[in-house]
Amino acid sequence: MKKRLFPMLLVCCMLSVWLAAYAQADDIVEKGDCSAEGSKVQWTLDSKGTLTISGTGIMRDYSVYWSNSVCYSYAPWMANNSMITSLIVSNGITGIGENAFLGLERLTKVSLPDSLIRIKPGAFERCTSLTKITLPDSVASIEDYVFLQCSNLLSFTISENVTNIGEQAFCACRRLSKIVIPRSVENISVSAFRLCDKLQSVTILGNVSAIKASTFQDCPALTEVTIPDSVLIMEENAFSGCAALKDVYFTGPESLWNEISIDGGNQPLESANVRFDTSVEATYRINALSVSDTDGNPLTAVPGGSFLATLSVTNRASGATPIVFLASYDANGQYQGLMYATVEESVGATVKITLPVDNSGGKIARLKAFAVKSFSGMEMIGTPVSFPA
């Protein structure tokens, strides 16, 4: 009996491996290639409803077709639309193709990698069961129609690295209740938040010059909005249909509010109670501090070697030439050095100042930007800004 024990164990082990492999192979419902030119990207769909995108590079774009007034993607996995509930985009994928997941109506879970740089227009449009999604910090633009008609999206956090919000990006996200647009955002396109039925609070901290046409049109639950003093125009119907709008918080003084051009269709905004900011930050402010490599590519941490530090600064102090300081510290908070630049642009200007920094010794881990009125008094004005935040 003892002599037969080892062969029997061997057979059992081989059988277990074969059964596991068979089960794994049987688990894949369908698979294929979804590579853009120059990339190597594959997709698999398993019997549990998980769609996995893996490989390296960028996914291909997909066109759309219409059926009974509803838009659908030509992506190959759409043949199994009714069973897809989960999406995993693996590390190594740098771009999601146009309309890639449009109309995946049962999709509830999405996992995206840190390697992802771009999500093209319409990628998650009409994913009506999606309640939450987190974009990696490496994605700098929320492009057109990306979350259009994601009607059950409950919340969304916009990263401090996002600079653009595209046309109809969140249009008809009917359960979205609050949105904070960070200082990094420089553009919000038309109809970006239109038809967000339950949107109650909007805070715009970004350095935007315009609230574009129909941006918040038909948001009947909107009661309060914060508008930055960088805004020069409210375009047509930006707040049309916002009957509940009661409070507007403007980050500048009343004199600047009176200079804003307000186009037609914005009666709810004009009837609201506008609260003004009279603090020193309303006169002079460091808006943001960012870091990039020497080619201008944005970074999320201070690198070794040479890099660029860019400050966005608003100066509304008549006749003043404030001084911006950039201090550096190591990982333990020990001071490493100081650079400065004067802000001499005309009153009302928001400018970007870029300073080259040498970190060849690798000691710099954190930066802090602050401003003073003059070298003589060294009285700090405004609020310091740090990187990383």
C-alpha cells in the first residue's frame, strides 16, 4: 500500500491542476483585441460579469449607433451588455478609447490604474447603474460626455490635478448632490452640469474666466454656489432653471462682482443673495503651486534632479508689487533653501510664475509658497500654498 501512495497523490495533484485550468478556461465567456495602433491591449469577459482590459498602451476608439433614440457603442463586449457588472482596467493601460464603455447599463464597479493618463469622450456615458467612480490623479482632463447620463452617480471627487471639465461631462447626472471644483481647473465647458436634478451645492475654486453657457441650467435643487473672482462673464443660461438658488458666495469684493458681464437667462443668479469677500486673500492670492519636469509634464511629487515649480498668482492691490517666496524643505521638515519673484503685473491680473529648481542632491521633498508686501516689512499676505498639498 505504501508503494502506491505516491503515484496516487501524483495523480490527484495532476487532476486538481487540470480541473483548475479547465475551470479557469471555462470562466472566460469571450475575449479579443482592443488595441489602438502601436499598443497591445486585450479584453476578456468572465462568467461573473467582469470585463478586464489588460496590456500596454491605449485602447482603440469606438463609434456609436442609434436604436429607438438610444445611443449604443460598437465595442465588441456590448454583445454581452446585460451581464457586465464590473470593469477592471489593468496597470499598463494609458488611455481609454472614445465611447469604450458607453451604455453598460448594469456596470456598478470600476477599477482604474495609476498608469491611466487619458479617458476619451463618452467613455462612461449612460452607465446608468454606476454610483461611484474614482479617477487616478494622473488624469488631467475630464473630457466631453465622459459621464453624460450616469443618472445614479451619487458623488464624484475632482482631483487637484484636473485642469479641464469638458462639454456635458456630468450632464444629466441626476443624483449628484454636491460638487467641488478645485483650484487647478482652468476651464469648465458648456452644459457641464446641466440637468443635475439633485445638485444642491457647487463650489468653484478653479481659476476660470467664464461660467459657460448652460453650465448649470435646469439644476432645480441648487441652493448655493461659490464663484471665484477670476470670472469675467456668466454666459447665456448658465443658471437658467435654478429656481432654488438662494446664496452666491463670491471670492472677491463687490466692486469686482459689478464688473462681471451677466448674459441673458441668468435671472436666478441675479435674484440671489450675493456675499462678498473683503479679506486680504480677495486682493492678493496664491492660487496654486504645481511641479513639472523640465519638459513641462506634471508631477505629483518633488523629483530628484532639475524640475520646474509654477505658481498661479492673482494681484488686485493697486500700485503694489508683492513678492512671492518659494521655500523648500526635506522629508523631515528641515529648511533647504529659498527663491523669490516679484509680481508687477497690472491690477486684476492672474499670472503664472515658473521657477527652475535644482534638486540634484535629492534633499528637497516639499515646497511652500507665500507672499509678503515688501522686503522691509516681510508681512505675510494671503494664505501659503504647499506642494504636495
